[in-house]
Amino acid sequence: MSPTTISHLRSVKVHAPVTTRPPAIPLAEALRRSGDELGHPAYIQDSLAVDLAHASDEQIFGPQSTSRSDLPDPEPWAGQIAQAIVEVMSGLRPAPQVVRWTTPQVYAVIARRGALAARRRAARTRAVTQRAVVRSVHVCEPADGVAECSVVVSEGVRVRAMALRLSGQDGRWRVEALQIG
């Protein structure tokens, strides 16, 4: 580079871009301003100046809570998902069949135990296995969109207890906590 080019580069100044957009306003204020006294919507050119910085992407696009009135009866649903979970954990059913109905933490536990059971089954020479059966389901609903279920499961002569906490998310029940005794 020549000395004149270097001196020319030193004299370049960068200025902040000029913005012609209005400042952001809270959503409630935008809704209040959105019409005239006759109820006609206001005309907004280019973009709507709404401040969405107060809500995170997870709050807007993440799982949404569902109220109890928009959900099916939890008792038969809990019995069916408990049966599916027991079958996955005993290696009789593939784990991805319950992924939609469980939180990621619960699914990880179920899938891990199912994989261990499937390996044990493959190592055995004889395949005599008692299939687990859900015997009873009891439901308590402590809050709107939450159901806590106790399930009795029998496998041959062995009887176990299972506790599920269901939460209403995106219009369906999801298992968010699981305990097996």
C-alpha cells in the first residue's frame, strides 16, 4: 500500500446508522393506541413498534400449559401410559413409543432401563417372561392441569407401585415425574 492510501484509511470515520423507526412500546400500549374512537384500526406503516423483549423465546414458542377442561380424563390415560412405560422398561416395547408423552428427563430414565432390560432378555436362553399388567389407577388433581396418579402393577406374583405426575402441555397429558417401587 502506498503512504497516501494508508493516510486515507486513517481518516475514515464510522457513524452509527440513522434509524427512522419509532421506539418500541409495550404491547398493552400498542393495543390501546391501535384504533380511533369509532373502533377503526390504526394504520401502521412498515412495522409495528411492539416491545417483545419482555417475553423469552421459550415463553412464546415453548411448551404451553393446558387447563384441565381442555384435557382428557386422566384416569384411563394414566393406566394406558403406565402400561406402556412398564412394557418399555421391561424391554417388550421400543422406548420411542412414549417419547411424545414424557418429558425429556423421564424419557431418558425409561429408555435407559428399557435398553438394559432388552440386553438382559437377549442374553437369556429361554424367553419365559411374565408380562406386567396395570391392576388399578388412583388419581388426585392438586392443581389445574396437574394430575398425580398412583398405579398398582403386577408382574406374575410380584406387585409394584408406580407414581406418575401428569401435567397438561400443548393439549395433552405428559408424564413429568415417575417413581417406581
